[in-house]
Amino acid sequence: MKVIEGGVCAAKGFKAACCEANIKYKNRTDMAMIYSEVPCECAGTFTSNVVKAACVQWDQKLVYSGEKMQAVVVNSGIANACTGQEGFDACEATAKAVEKELGIKASSVAVASTGVIGMQLPVEKLVNGVSVMSGKLEGSIEAGTNASKAIMTTDTVHKEIAVTFEVAGKTVTLGGMCKGSGMIHPNMCTMLAFLTTDLDIDRSLLQEAVSRVVTDTFNMITVDGDTSTNDTFLVMANGLAGNEKIAKKGEAYDDFCEALFYVCRYLARKMAGDGEGATKLFEAKVVNVRSKEDARTLSRAIVASNLSKAAIYGCDANFGRFLCAMGYSGAQFDQNDVELFFESEAGRVQVFDKGTPVVFDEELAKKILGSGEVTIYVDMHEGTEEATAWGCDLTYDYVKINADYRS
Amino acid sequence: MKVIEGGVCAAKGFKAACCEANIKYKNRTDMAMIYSEVPCECAGTFTSNVVKAACVQWDQKLVYSGEKMQAVVVNSGIANACTGQEGFDACEATAKAVEKELGIKASSVAVASTGVIGMQLPVEKLVNGVSVMSGKLEGSIEAGTNASKAIMTTDTVHKEIAVTFEVAGKTVTLGGMCKGSGMIHPNMCTMLAFLTTDLDIDRSLLQEAVSRVVTDTFNMITVDGDTSTNDTFLVMANGLAGNEKIAKKGEAYDDFCEALFYVCRYLARKMAGDGEGATKLFEAKVVNVRSKEDARTLSRAIVASNLSKAAIYGCDANFGRFLCAMGYSGAQFDQNDVELFFESEAGRVQVFDKGTPVVFDEELAKKILGSGEVTIYVDMHEGTEEATAWGCDLTYDYVKINADYRS
């Protein structure tokens, strides 16, 4: 497997475009489209929130129906959630506009939205945006990058990656983009992430791979504990790599899963590190746990705790807060088994040793916690399972961004 | 029932004292003691966090053993959590010091601590503090008030209340104090709360009343979603009111439960409104829900959401965040049944009507959200149950307080 330049346009046959539709943001792009020259097998995972945005419900129908997918239209600024029938009508109007412009079936067009909940989308602007973008679809790396910028809301950096891997002598490409950065506590998948690949694969195997990989990547990040109404993760596979179709599990399937895991983990970490107001990536690695489920629960509880996150922001090695979060997570354990360490490129320091606080070098701890990526490493000494979760620090800027997001 | 002046010294036979033990804070009181002239029946609820502070384990033993309780010693500054054997030794040394000074059994002395986790208590200072306080125990209102001030950490106001009620012609008094204000997301009970009453009541009935009342009072508040290692709620009943002992359920028991509910609700609301960095009390009332459990889940999810809390801070009627929090809470419902309103002394405004956003008066909404106590009122139209939860807004000061709490 090799990391290459690019994102959603890296794989064969995929094009992208974006435009300034003026939906809510001014003087920036706020609509993007991904298009495949041929219809794709697809897979997806969606928010577990019972209040699902109209676009999530539209996409679920498409993914679960077995229909092929050929385009995705995304807008930022307004989430199209809690919008009643008018919201569904906006999804349909968007898909129909693509049908009219590109001559593909409306039922093969996925839609996704991110932004304020409870506001109606301006349908005319959406339809006009589709028309503009349809005229300038391109397969260049730049077109993919621009699309990844158009879907940003409070994100401070765009997020994309592409890799190649071999399937029985054929080079397959997998690329993707995503956006964060608030209301992030994915459960089934994350805010918005779109992957494109020219792999030829059976649809049910694609869905299985996606669901499996999501569990330890996008579902292990949190910014604020708020599971969005709009979380959508879509993968399109158009088969143009010319590989022998993957129709059963085996080496080729495993190679794809490995590439998929790499790409999803990269994007998930990027999203966590670019959480609203964040100054650093905050990783919790919990090892030697009784069960995989407990390992996930413990690591997620640590990165989700407001008090842990504030301590990380302040470079304060207040390790009791991490133990406290583990304690209320729901996992059962004995504090007398637990060892805690802080780690970063600046070094490693032990702070808790099986029930008892360790006298540690506060200066070194401060330096470690001052790094751009900080890990809390927890050895439970109770089993063999492990998990890693990613979050970010809690800062003044998080409050600032969210105290008046609508204006 | 009548609200009267005072707190833990209001009921007959209770005394209190406090002192400057210099445990962590300087130039302020940081130890308090409550003492009853006669041994008390007692009841308690404790944190559900599996990482329990040494003092919590000490008190659980006392409460569950059936032993009578005669004194409580509390310190602020250090939590005595994650402190291993040395932490237990500190509890024992404190109780033994009381035994020596006051001639009561060490096994009848409860201890409680609040502050930084993972630091050892200075035992000599504790023992000296007990000696000082033993010499100045008083039953005055002022002594109770001073005790409630000594247990504060990041609290900005002390919290106490007392009421009287009649039991078959006898006047009974119930008083209490508590402290917040961070790491508040009680599950079984809250940070630290102590009630004293001169009621004569059977111990198992007392425990039953306490457990029942906690569910809809202390367990319905949240400041930051972090369930502390130290949550302790203790009730001491010394029987000096001279009422006919309450030995079974009936009118007298119900009257006591009513007073207990009033006192606990008052203290719980005070704690939420004085959450770390808070500028206002944030209440969520959810009515016409399918089950009591769902009603509690929905109302707690709303006040626990960082995004809801930040919107309340910014007086931003961004109602989608509240719906989003309800959606990921775990309760099942149809968004097309739901109505949402914001309420305060400044008025009432509907923002969501059964699946569709309402065009509302933004000026009025801003005014309502600018009040010191803000309620979001949710009508689910799906059943008959209801619940109310209390929290506070998320502010810059919350981050400031917690980014470097130890220094």
C-alpha cells in the first residue's frame, strides 16, 4: 500500500466540482459534487441519532435498496435536519436537478448536508449550484481538493487522502475526504466522509468491510459528545481498476480492508485533531483489557470527558480526571490493576501505578502535554484486548464558536 | 411545611464547626464537622463510579453496616481518591481523632473529601483540624452556615436550607448543605450533600425515602457529564423531635418524603445553577413521554449537551441542538410528535412544531434566553410521564477553571 497525492478524484473515473451557492456562507464555496463516469456499487453507515436529517434518510434508502450510486451532492451551511416534508422535497429537487443536467437517474444521486439544524434549504440555489457544477466536473487532484474545502463548516483545514494497493497484479486506488468539526461523537459513522475507489467488489462485501472498519476508526473519535443528526459515510466503488472482482473473502479482500482502515484512521484522526477550537490531538490508548468492548468504552470515555479535555488544554497532568472518566464509563475494573502514562514526541512519564499516585517530574509532564499530539497510555493488566480513541482539548474557542453559531 | 433559616444546625441536637486546616487552600476554612448529641439513624447514596474515593468506601461500610452515625468530618482541597492504602489510613486516622476528642466510636464517624484526585491528604493537618473543631462545636445557625462555606471548592455561593413539618402534632426540622460545582453528573447521588433531621424514623424507611428522592433531584442535575469519584449524600436522623417513631409507610412518612424532596430539589437546583463557570440555571422539562425512564433520559440529555449549553450561554435559540441531544439520548420517539418551547420570566416562545421549525420572534427568544433561569419545555405528545433536569451553561470560565485546576 502506498500513500499518493489527492482525494476523491484519485481513483479512475471519478470527477468533482464545487461552487459558491451562497446557501449561508458568503464569499466561499459551499457546494460540492462527486461524480463517477459509470454507476458504482456503494456502501454507507449513518448516524444512530433517532432525529435523522432528511438527507440521511434519502441516502439510507439509496444504499439499502441495492441501487447503484453515481453522484453525491453536498452542501455546507444548513444541515437540512428537523425540516419536515420541505426537507425531503429539497433532497428530491437536488437529485432531479442532477438527473436533468447529467442524464443519470435521480435515484442514483446521494445528497448530504452539514450546518445549522432547523433551517430550510434554499432549493433554487441548490438547483442552480448543481447546474453550475455539472458544467465544470473535473478529474484533477485540484478538483478533489476544492471539493473537500467546499464541505467545511467550522473546520480549519480540509481533510483528504489517497492510497494505492495491488489486487492480483492490478493497481487499485482509494481516496477520500471528510469534514468535522463540532457535534462530533459518531455512532455508526462520522459527520461527513466520502470515499471513492476504482476497485471492483461485490456490494455486500463492500458494506461488510465499511461497517467493520468504521468501528475502530470514525466511531472512536469524539469532539463534544454530541452525536450529529447528519453523520454520513459513503463509499463508491466503480470497478474501473479492472481487477478480478472481489466476490469472496481472502487476500484481496484483506488488502482492501487494510487500505480502507488506513484511510479511515487517517481521516478520523484529522477530524479529531481539528475539532472545534482544538489546539491538539488527544489520543487514549488502553491496553490489556478484559474485552474489546470494554477497551473501546474506556478509551472513548477518557477522550470524551470535558474535565480531561480541559486538563489537556491547560497541559495539567491532572491524571485523576482520566481515572474518574474510566470509572464512570460503564466498564468494570479494579483501580489497583491500573497503570497510567502520558506520552508524546517529548517523552513518556508514569503518573499512576496500580492504585497509587506516582511522584513524577512535573516539568517533563508539562512538556509532554504541550505537544501537538498527546497520548494517554493506560495498561489495565486485566486481559489482552486494546483500543485507541481520538479527541481534542476543550478550549475557550470551542465555547466561542458554539455560543453563537447561527449568526 | 415551612422554610426556615439555617442549614445543618437547624434540627435539634446538631452542632457544627469549621477551621482553617491549610490542606490545600490558604486563608480560608477548608474543614468542617457535623456532630449530633446522640447517635443517629443514617442513610446514604454514593457515586456509581467504579473508581471510588477512600472516604466513599469508608462511609458505605458505615451506612450499610447498620451502625449509628454521630459525626461527619469533611475537607475540601484534596479528594482522597486514587490514593491506595494511604488514603484509607487517612480516613481511619480522622475518625480515630474524633473518637479521642469527643469520646464517640470511630466507627460512627463518616468522612468526606472533595478536591483534586490522586493527591494524598496531610494526615497531621486533618488530626489537628479535628482537635480544633472539637473544641468549638456550636448549634447556632451561623455555625451551620460556616460549615457549608468550608466545604466549597470552585463553588461561588454556599448552599443550605432548612424546613419544618408536622408529624402527629410534633414539629420536625430537616436541614442540609451541599457543594458543587465541577465533575457533576451524579449517578446515585451528588458530589457532597449532608442533611440533618431530628425526626425519629426507622432506618430502612429512611434509606428508602432517600434513595427514592435522589432519583428525581440530585440525579437529575449535570454540570459537565463527569460523574465524580466522591459523590456522597448522607442523612442523619437523631430522633430528638420526640415524634412517634415512623415505623411504617403512611401519612407521616409521606410528609417526611415531601419535605425531603423539597430540600433536595432546592439544593440540587442551587448546585446546577452554580456549576463551574455558569452564568445561568438551565432547566429541561419534558412532558407527555411514553415512560418515566425515557422522560429522565431525554431531559438529562438536553442539559448535558455541550452544544446546548454553549447555545444557552450565547442566548442563541439554536433549537436543533436540543432536538439532536434528544435524538442521541437512547430514547425512541418520532420528531413529528415533538413541540419545543423556550421559557423564562421574560416570556415563552415556540420554536418547533411536530417536525417543522416555527418562524419565531428572535428578539423575544434572545430576551428569554438572557434570563438567569431558562427552561426548555418539550411536549412529546406520546404518553403521560414527565421529568425535569437541571444544568447550566458552558462558558469560557468553565474552561479557565478546569484548564489548570491543580495550581
